[in-house]
Amino acid sequence: MAGVSALAIPSFAQSRSRAPRRRPNFLVILTDDLGFGDVGFTGSKIKTPNLDRLAASGAQFSQFYAGNPVCSPSRAALLTGRYPTRMGIPGVLFANDTYGLPDTEMTIPQMLKPGGYTSACIGKWHLGSLPQFMPNRRGFDMFYGVPYSNDMVPLPLMFNQSVLEPNTSNDLLTQKYTAAAIKFIHDNKDRPFFLYLAHNVPHPPLGASPAFKGKSDLGIYADVVEEMDWSVGQVVQALQDAGVLNHTLSIFTSDNGPWYQGSSGRLRGRKAETYEGGVREPFVAYMPGAIPEGTAPTGFGSLMDLLPTFARLADVPVPGLPLDGIDIWPMMNGEELSIDRGLLLYFDSWNLQCARLGPWKLHVARYNSLPWAEQPAEGRVNLPLMKPELYNIEADPEESYECGDAHPDVVKSIQNQMQLALLSFPARVQTEWALTRARQTQQVPAGAMPSAK
């Protein structure tokens, strides 16, 4: 299996139908810490032929955002269509944490259930490891995977609530997840399904199976990405073999930017930062006959948009709680190049740091250190920038050229909208924002490089 080359995906008519004729299946392949620049279709030297073919054959978003710059909250955003700070998942959950995704939130599989869907979570969960927070309690009919990140030990491989292996081999997880996904597709080809395939790669510790270890000639990081690409090919081939390829909306993306290794392309920042490199992800949507080849939206999307988009296509009601995502099907199928949307907020932990509106992104606060750097003597805190930083993200995706002085009206408008938006968030978010604004940044002489302490 490991030697399979790129998929021979057939050509399909470039239909601009508004929605598939029958209730579709949904496949979401989510990687862990994959950078924007880590796949071939965004310029990587790593070989990803299966993903490259999907990107060419479907819709490739050049601006698509994670729900957060770190793992757990980003996954919460995907499954609920809401900011994770609304539900008390502001940061990474650890193996011994006693909280998780609350049952007040409705997830994608719970939303789809009235439509007759069966759902599986295969891979990394990371939204609470106690029984009441696990996938089977959050709408999934089947869970096969690990409860949290592969750097947390012991790492149990589970089937539903049963432990199959108390401390599984990290090197073999991609192979095991792929086999489980293929079986699920064939077992459920005659009814609508939602398959959430959440790979652990390329989150460290990096592990590849013997067939891929050393295969890339670019080191272990590239090895695991190439094995992940192989997995994508196998899973999409399974859709074709099962006769449901045309009836499945297949999504590929990542939960946040790259960590120690990996590439964010030319983007500034990495995992755990709200610069583009920490939150902008590769994104492909593929559905033959419904999504034309070469679709390239100019607008931006978010992981929070998947839930409302799936609701529209499955013809099921959206959850009762206010959603932060929007329906982006018109961008996926090429009807619209972009869709107007309100303010998109960027949080790190409980702290608001920046916001996107149209082509503009305004940074208003930033931590005084990265989470894995040496902590300052006064502790790690979120500090207000002495002067908000405005970037035209469409003209300057690298966030290299601050242009606030030229657009004071844009700065003021975004600031006002940020303040208004926060009124709908829990008290903890508003309190942290008030504390951030009350802190002072170090004043420096005119013309000197500012620093925050």
C-alpha cells in the first residue's frame, strides 16, 4: 500500500450546481501542526502528489484560518462553529485535565444526526479525556484513535471507550488511522456519513512507518508529511471504490501553524502566534460534479465555517447557540469569489490579540514571550501594543508593512467593532481584555525600536 502513487482522479464536468442533488457525505481530514508552506500546492519541496491533485481538481483557498493558533481550541471551533473562548476551551488540554468540550455545545455529528447521518472520529480527539467528554458522548457513533496529542504519555489507542493498546506506537498511527477510515467508508457507503479523520502528524514527536522513514530525503518531518499525503490518497481512493466519491464533500486542512519544524511559507509567525503563520492553513475542498476544477476563492474562510456549510448541504437545522462561522459553500463551488463577513477575531488563550475585517488585519495586543521560550521575570502576560498595527493582508500577507497611519479610519472602525463584539463573550474574556488594556508598555525615545515588557 505504501508504494501507491498519486491518485488517478477522473475528470468531471465543471458543474456550478448550487448544492449536490442528494444529501452528501462529509470527509474532514485535519492534520496537526501542518504549516501553510508544507504541501506541494503551496510551494513546498515535500512531495504531496495526492493533495496537489485534489487542490487542482477542486477548490483551493489561499486564505483559510484555523480556529486558534493551538490544538484543542482550534478543534473545538471546527466541531461547533463557534469561538472556543465562548465554551471555556481557551488553550491546550492536557492528559490530566478534568474539563473538556461542554455538553451545552452542539457538535457537527450531533447536528447531522436528524439527517440520518452516522459519524466517526478517527485519530486525535484532544477535547477532554474523561469519559463524559469523549467522542461517543459528543455525537460520534464510533471513535478509533487517541484522546490527546502524541507527545502526552501514556498514549492509549482506543476503540470507543475501550483501550486497545495502553501506549501505542506513534510510528504506526497514520497507517492504522488510514485502514480504519477505509473500513468505515466501505461499511457506510449506503447511508450518509461524516468522517472526521484527525491525524497526529506532523506534531512532534515525529513518527513514520518503516515504508516512509527516510523516503523523502528531506528528513523525518518530510517523511511524515509524505505518509500523510499517501493516507489522503488511500482514503479518497476508498471513496471512489465505494462508489461515493461524487457524493462526498472532502475537506483537507490543519489545526494551526507549524511548531519547531515545518514551514509557514513566506508568512510571519508560527504555532501559538496570531500572525498569519500561526493561523493560516492550507485548505482544499473537493467534490466532483459540484465543485469545479481550479476553483480559487479570493475571500477567506475559517474552520468555524464548516458547521454552517455542512448544515446547508445536509438540509439540517443549525444549533440554537449563536454561530461565529458562516456558510462558505458559494466560495467552495465557485459561485462567489468572496463572501462579506463581519469581524473575525483572533484569540490566544483568553486574550484577544487581533481582528480581520475584509482585507485589513489589526493587531492590538501581544504576549511578552512565546509559550516555549524562557519566561520573563514578571511572568508571561498579554500586553497592549503602544500603537495598533494595521496590515492589508491581501496585499501584504507577510504582515511586513504596517499602514495604520495611512488609514486611521480603518483602525478606529475595527477597534470599535472589537469592543462591541466582546460584549457577547463570557465574563472571563471581557475581564482579560480589561486587564490587557490596563497594562502599560514600555515607552521608548522617538525613533527607537519599541519593546513590550
